[in-house]
Amino acid sequence: MGQEAAGKRDAVFFDLDDTLYDQAQPFAYAVEKVVGPIPHATAADLFDTSRRYSQEIFSALRNDQHPTREMYIRRMQRTLATYGVTIDEKTALALQHVYGTQSKAAMKLAPEMERTLDWCAVHVRCALGIITNGREAPQRQKIEILGLSRWISSDNVFISDAVGTAKPSPEIFEMALAHAGADPTHSLYIGDAFPIDVLGAHSVHMPVIWFNHRLRRAPSDQFPAEHEVHTVQELEELVKRIVP
């Protein structure tokens, strides 16, 4: 854990996917609906495997490009092949379609995350917001499904597809901070992905809580996050200490 901060924070920004909600649940929902049960694979297993095969999709998004049909097919086929399940292109596309359009039925905020947002909404001086990579329409839909407008106004949501730059580029963080009128060193970012969230926020000198609930290793050659937590319960407790 890092040192506890004193004084009111200017702004707190959250990552969306796999930070504000558990992204493993919607992915597992889609797999169950299209392919059926996968023996010996938990929701977290399936999701972590899919992330390993998502790099070309993330790369396209970071470069302001739309991922291709073939990228999505490869991700789904390789993910299922890890567990000995072979699917054809049609099934891979059906899985992507359900994941993108129907699996949000499994998307929800944990009670601890709701309390964290409640706390931040009261104690942050300038703004509570979201900085996320992805296409604008799906990300806005997730925000609506999760009911995040209860805490976060739409003008404090920064989506890479909409603003023309993606994490870990400093520009998207600078846009959000400038809009909020916030000093980065007196603000806070909360995200799950070290290379994207931690390094991105550090590029503008913004302290970070690394929500490392997937228990990933940090690069040994990088400056560590000021704070690291592994559960949503730990996140709630920490935020209540450092966002006074």
C-alpha cells in the first residue's frame, strides 16, 4: 500500500471494463448461452484466456481503428480451443454477437462498488468520472445498464472512440483532468490493467489504485502503483481512507 493522502481529492476517475464491474461474468454468460458449459473452466478462467487472445483487438482500438470480423473470430476460436472446444467461424461470430449485445444481462455493480461511488460522490471536490477504451455506443450502453449516471455525469465520461485517443496515451487523461479543472497530483485513477491504466495515469503524474483482482504481476521495470488492492472490499476500504 502507498502512503495515505491528506486533503480533498480534486477528481477520481475510474476505468469501466473489469473495474467498475466484473467483466468475467458477461463473457461466461455468452459462452454458456452459445456453446454450453465448459468443464473445468470458471468464469475468471474463460475471461483471462480471452484477454490473452484480445491483443490485436486492443491494438486496433488504441490506434483508433475498428477491430475486424476476423479478429473477433480468432479470439473466440483460440479461447475455446484452450479448453479443448472447437468452434467454426459462424459459432465464433455468434459468440461475439451475444457477448456484445446480450451478455449485459449479467452485468452489475457489486454493493461495495456502489458504496465506493457513493463515498467519492460526496468527497471529491471537482469531478467523478470514467476514462475508458472502446467504441462509444457499447461503452455508453454499459454505463446506462450499470446505472452509473447516478454518480457520474455524461460530460465526465471519456471514451477513446469518441475523443480520438486511447489509454495509455496521456492525452485522454489530460482531456479528462482539464475538463474537470483538476490537478493530476491531487486526483486519483482506479483501474485493473497495469500497462494501460497504471502507466497511463502515471504518464500525467496522477496517483493510481491498481485494482488487481486478477492477481496479475506488475512489470519489474516499472514504477509501482501507489496502491494495490485485490478485492472490491479492499478497494472500498482504501478509498474511504485516501479520499477524505
